[in-house]
Amino acid sequence: MDEKVILQHLMEGSREALAMLWQAHSENVLNLAFRMLKDRDQAEDILMDVFVQVPKAVQGFRGQSALGTWLYRLTVNACLMKLRADKRHRELESENLDTIIEEVLGEGDTWEENFDAELLEKGLGQLPAETRSMLWLKDAEDLDVKDLAEIYDMPEGTIKARLSRARHLVRDYLKERKDHG
Amino acid sequence: MANKIDFSKLERLTPRADSWDKVCKRLDAAAKATPVGKIISIKAWYSAIPIAASIALVSLTVLLPALTHTDATETISINSSAPSEVMSWYSSLGNSTSDDFDTLEETVGFSYLIKE
């Protein structure tokens, strides 16, 4: 079904339209939430929270972006609120990240992607939740920078810079662990 | 893009089987708790109060003068309002052959004025 039709039905409160949205996007929402929260149960809670709020929130949705992009935005906001509420947001702040990244820039991008998943999880854990989710959406879900700019309400240039820095940080972490391992 | 981080080795989750049912239950519970048409949101109140106050003010401005309006040219018969002493004095004016001017007793006239 066309997305505009689904949107129209959603605005009318159709449960079937919501089910279709669930079929199409629930997995993506869950994985994004999991990348941000690093906890399966909490990610499931966020997934359900997001879809429970869809019938009401969709009334304010103007349809200027894809429904999937809009859902990502709801998810990112819900996760950030959750992290702030839990006071577990003790990860690197952007400023600290910038300082660290400056030290690794210029080392070249000849990294071989043969690290294991656990190490990559740890490497991603070095990033702030928001940046981690940004990297996930770009590199795993193949979203455009334009979509990311809409989701995070940031200029495209800022998104590109943060992605670049995040990649450098993760690669540097992995390289360091590999050299010492 | 060659610069991308390869996430393909990471676990990809799928929603639990009962998650959709839980979403439906929460939506049903929310719908029962808040029947349509009985809710007036706080935001609605915020905008409704000044509008209602404005309407009331305009209505009062229009209605109050209409309610308190009296006919400025309404005739009140002196026969129905003046005491008999005053009427008697009034009707006898000019009928007397005496040169003396028959004056109304002060207390009667004064009490009439006070009454009016």
C-alpha cells in the first residue's frame, strides 16, 4: 500500500494501518533502540512506546519525510529521554570525542574489517548514544545524510563531520585492541 | 562506501512475538480510559478561556444597556403619585376670589418632594 494511503489511514486511527507500519519498520526501530540503549529489554520497551504513541503523534506529522524516517526520529528522541531519565548517560560527550579524534585523524583508512563482533560492540560503546545511532543508521541501515539531518535536526555538514569522527574513533579503538591483543 | 563500518557481523534483533499484542492492549486500554469526546486537553483550555472571556465581555457590553434601558419620555400621572393634599391645592389654584395666595403647607410639599 502506498505510504500516503497508510498515513491517511493512520490519521483516521486505523489499527490495520498501524499493523502494516509495524510489519515494515518495527525491526528497524528495535535495532536502532538497541544500538542506543545496549539493552534488549529496554529496546523492546522503546519499540512498544514508539508504536503506542504513533496514533497520537501522527496527527502532527505533515508527511514531509518518509514514515520510516519519522519513526527513527521518534525512536531517537525516546531513547535519549530514556537515557537522560535513567541517568545512565555517562558516555563520552561530543567535546571529549572531538579531542580524542583529533589525535587519530590522518592515520589513513587502510583498516581491514576483520575484527569480531564483540570488539566492534565495544568500539561502538566508546561513542555517545546519539552518535552511535547516527553511525548505525548511516552504515547499517543505509540512510542518506539528508535523512539523518532531518532525524537529528542538524545541518548535513555537522552530520558528516560527526560520522567521520565516529568512524575514526571506532577504527582507532579496534586497531589499538588488535595490536595489543 | 569503502569508508563504512561493517555492521554485518553484529546481531540483528527481531521484535518479540508478543510485542505487537502488547502494543494493541496498551492502545485499547488508553482508548477505554479516555473516551473520545470527553477530553478537553489543557492546550484547548488555554485557548478557550481567553476566547470565552472575550465573548462574555462583548455580550455584557451589548446586553447590559438594553436590560437597564428605560423610556426617557415615559409619562407619570401626577394623580397616581401625588398625595390628596397636593391635588386639592393644585385644583383650587385660580378658583378663589380672595386676593390671598393660597400656599401649600410646607410640610406637605416637603414630604412630597422627599417621597419623589
